Amino acid sequence: MGKPRLAVWKFASCDGCQLSLLDCEDELLAVAGAVEIAYFPEASSDMQPGPYDVSLVEGSITTAHDAERIREIRRQSGAVITIGACATAGGIQALRNFADVEEFTRAVYATPSFISTLDTSTPIADHIRVDFELRGCPINKHQLLETINAFINRRRPNIPAHSVCVECKRRGTVCVTVARGAACLGPVTHAGCGALCPSYDRGCFGCYGPKELANTESLAAWARDKLGVADKDIQRLHHNFNAWSEPFRSEGDRHG
Amino acid sequence: MAEQRTIKVDYMARVEGESALDIVIEGDAVKDVKLKIFEPPRFFEALLRGRSFLEAPDITARICGICPVAYQMSAVHAMEDACGVKVTGPLRALRRLLYCGEWIESHVLHIYMLHAPDFLGKHSVVELAAEHPEIIRRGLRLKKTGNEIVGLLGGREIHPINVRVGGFYKIPTKSDFAALAEKLKLARDDALATVSWVSGFQFPDFDQDYEFVCLSHPDEYPYNEGRIVSSRGLDIPVQAFHEHFVEDHVAHSTALHCRLKARGHYKVGPLARYSLNYDKLSPLAKQAAMDAGLGRTCNNPFKSILVRAVEVVYAVDEALRILDTLERPDSPCVEVLPRAGTGFAATEAPRGMLHHTYRLDAEGNIAFAQIIPPTSQNQATIEDDLRHFIAPRLSLPDDQLQWQCEQAVRNYDPCISCSTHFLKLTVERR
């Protein structure tokens, strides 16, 4: 049996999540030994046709053409794994979903008629069946390696689903909210970054999106009533890289 | 009617983002060259409106996963310009150190992974590694050291979290800096070996008459500060950018083309920086350039890979100099209070000058944002390079012509994710 065939696809995104694979300086050559990198245009001009065993998908769907393209990728792929906040939540560009896209186009481009774009930026799972969603803006490269390893060995990825708050306790960081009164989304945000921001003396701003059953309403009320955070700033915290994910979406809508 | 040839590259590989190249040849004339950027627009300048000035470094980082530090640096300096604050002393030095990390990481990625395969007839770094494992391991090691600077000072390599308007959230410890310096001393040998390796590549004879544009600073090779200068006499403060430059919207690109109002297209990036700031390089970087056969200026875009390698030597050297003389700041940042006004900044991203403009209200809400990335400034020059490059090479078969045209585009390390607001190759012969 040949090596599993890996493909890496890009939609609307910053390239950072697929760069994570090239940032695995110590592991890249081992990965290239374990899989056949069949399609990865950012890294190779040898673009092999499908089918592929595993497809990594970066970016969100923002054009009619891309909405078609992702269906073809699904047909060509054994497993589809979305990597990063754009692919799993619509990304920062999903802020258009709350606004008038025609006005956005006029604001940026002199000749709006040259631009064809959908009114929304949506996650991949809104369009096709997705086998696994890896979160983060950007993703954690060690979690990416774990996920690839799991899929080529036909096991479940070991990616913890608890909150950033738990990661903070595990590394022994002093709570930035309790000790310094900083607004922090740690209790409602999916783990994966290793609770980075609190270890740099700042509150979490939600790069990994909402965890399961996140009680954003309670946290937001506490931030407003006990910490004196302005509604506008509570909205800004929820409406950034994972703005279109519930419950960040509606929590942000309740403030501002 | 003359014979028509079309050379098409539907999806450019080894560049960041989505683009295509269309070249139409009619008889022995190059009829049309289009670098098509179809990367979907993400509307950053629109979605920044209404956000806080403090959010700009975190949001604009997301424009590009390869050079987030550049976006963060242009954003914080523009906000500080708007608010009348100048960050000096060790905080200024640490920002420069962070930028050294990004230059090393981004340049080494491009040299080893994206561009060297063109010169050596390979499709990818993985193919290269099969033949030259030690060379590729050296590249990965050097890249990793760049990422370690960004990781320490920024919190993580992609979309750092430790950059803020006024400085940083937290300053690493003295022992962290000391450990980093030890790694950089080893990286210096790898950087010199990289220049030596790249200097052995075959470069097409292709000197062009460019107007180079970059920052220039009286005391240092430019990163975060300086005046905007050109090889044809432009010398302006960053605040006067819009009086001299204008963006045009063309149908085949979601990236706006930027040009000098007076003289049209120009070139930003390593060749511009090197040719206009050679004197400011460190003695070691100058020596490496001389050993590699470079003069004080370089007008051959195919040698950009060599100039990048020299800039890596400089960045490692400069990072060591900063660490050697660094005094840990008393506070991680200076306070920046918002005020109504407009701020401007330009910094030198790995691919060239990156200009930001923001208008703020009295509470620090962003009312207007304009971001001019390096690739959109270079797009017209890339097309012009291709026209000049193809004309004397029409007798080449399509596959060779296509390979060399793609290589010519990669000379620019184009970043399409950045510029979209880039590339697919089609050569059509009629």
C-alpha cells in the first residue's frame, strides 16, 4: 500500500494556518516521509490530481466559485479537516455578515463592479460534511501534527475541548481577571493556544472560538457589572476572529 | 495573421495566496501580460471602521500569516503618530528585534522553500531535501531561530499577541534573552553559509532600470522608521505618502495597483532597500555581499534571493547587536491616549514598504483605514519585468518559458493574501 495522499487547500484566509505546516521545522521532513504531499501549492509546483486520503482546508467561503470548489474537494477527499478560524467559523472577514457588503466594496475598491463576492463569509461545514474541525487563529502546529497523525492512523485526534481557563490553571498562571481586573474570554474560549495571553499579562480575546456550552451571557454580565467593561468593548471581544460562531455571535449582538 | 501562443498558469505555486499568470504572444511580440489576482477580498479597511485603535495590531496581523509583525508594526506606529506619541529607548529596540525575527523567518522560508527549487529544477523543498538533506536542515534550523525571536517577544510565531500600541504587554526575562542570543550566534554561521550556497546559483542576465522606493534612516538599515526615498530623488516623510502615490483598480486583480503620481510604477523590497541603504549594513553583511559578488546596488530581480540572504545575515547580526546592548525597560509600554486625528506609518515588511493610514475620533474609534501592502506596489513592475524578460526568449518552448516566467514572478516573493485587496500563469501565443 502506498503512503496516504495529503492535500492542502486555501479559501479566503491569511495563509497562516497552512504556514503552520511549514513552520514545523523539526518535523516537516518526517511528515513528508509519512505521507505523500500530493497537492500543496504554497509549497510545491507539482500539483497532483485526486483522489486524496486527507484534505486540509484553510479559509472561508466568500465567493460563488469557492462554494462550488469546496464540493469538488469533498468528492475528491477521504477525510476533510478544516484548519483555523476562517474555515471553522468564517474568520475575521465574517464581520461582513453583520454589515452591508456593497458598502464594504465601495469603501475599499474604486470600481466595485470588478469585484464578485458573496454577502457572507461562512465556515466550510455550512457547505459540506467536515470530518474534523481544528480551531484557532492561528491553529497550534502541534495540534495540526496530532490531527494528521490521527487521521493517517485511523484514530480520533487527541485535541482537548475544555476552556482556555483550564489551560491557565494547568500552567499555573495567575488569573488576570481576578488579580488585575482584566476582561478575559478564557472561561468561554476553546483550549488550544496553551493559555498564551494570560501568560503575557493580557486577557484572552478568543482566537480559538467558543468552547462547547459556553455561558457567555454570565461572563459578559460579570465583565460589565463587576469589572466595568463598556458594552461596546464586550461586543468587540466577541466579534473578532470567531464572530460568526454561536454563542459569540449573539453575545456580541446583545452588546454594543 | 501572426501565430498566437498562450502561456497560462492557472494557479501559481510557491507563492502566498491565489493568483494566475496570462501571457499572450502574437508572432514575435509580447501582446499582453496579466498577473491576475483572484484571492477573494476580505475587506480589512472596511471592517476596521468602528473598531478601537488598540485593536488594529491584532486585527491587521490577520491580513498575512507570513508577515503579521509587519502589519502590527505599521499599525502601532500609525496609531502612535495619530496620538502624538513616540516610543523610544529599549521598547523601540525590542520592536526592531521582533522585526529581525520576522525578516529571518520570512526570508528563509522564501529562499529555501519557495524560490531555491526554481534555480535547482525542483518542484518543492521536499524534493530538494531528498538530494541535499544537510542544506535543507540548515535552512529549517535558521528559519526556526527567526521564529524563536518572534515566539519569545511576540508570544507565538503566527499572529503574535504581545504587540500593543505603546509597546508590549510583557517583556521577556534577561535569561530568556541570553538563551536567544546563544542560538543567534549559531544562526550567524548558517546565515553566512546560506549566502555562499545561493551565490552559486545561475542567474539570468537581466538588469532592469527601476525606480527603487524604500525607507531610509540616517543611522540604521530601515525597519520601523525613516523617510520614504527613491533612486530618482523622492525624499518625503511617511505622512506625505498620499501626495505622491495613488492606487488604481484594474479589472484583472482584487489587489489595487499603486503608482507614483509623477512617474508611474516603481519597485519596493530587498533590492530597493539594499541599493539605497548599502552603507547602513553591518560590516559582516557587507563582507558577505562582497564575497557573493554583489556590488553596492543590485538591479537584477533574479538576484533578489541573494540579497534576501544578505539581509538575513544583517538581521541575525542586528538582533545580536540589540541583545548585546539591551537594557530591560522599566515598563512594558508607554501610555497612549486617543485623540481625534490622522496617523501615518510605513515600515519595511520582508517584501517591501508597507504603509498604513488611520483616521481616529476623539475616543480612539477608527473612522477610516487605508493599507498599502508591498505586493500591490510591485504588481505593475512584475508585469513589466515579464514583458522585458519574455521578448528575447520567445524561441523557448512553452514549458521552459512558463517555468522561467513563474520564477520571475517569485523573484518578488509576492504575497497575495496581503495584496488583496494576486496570481494564475497563462501564456497565450497567437
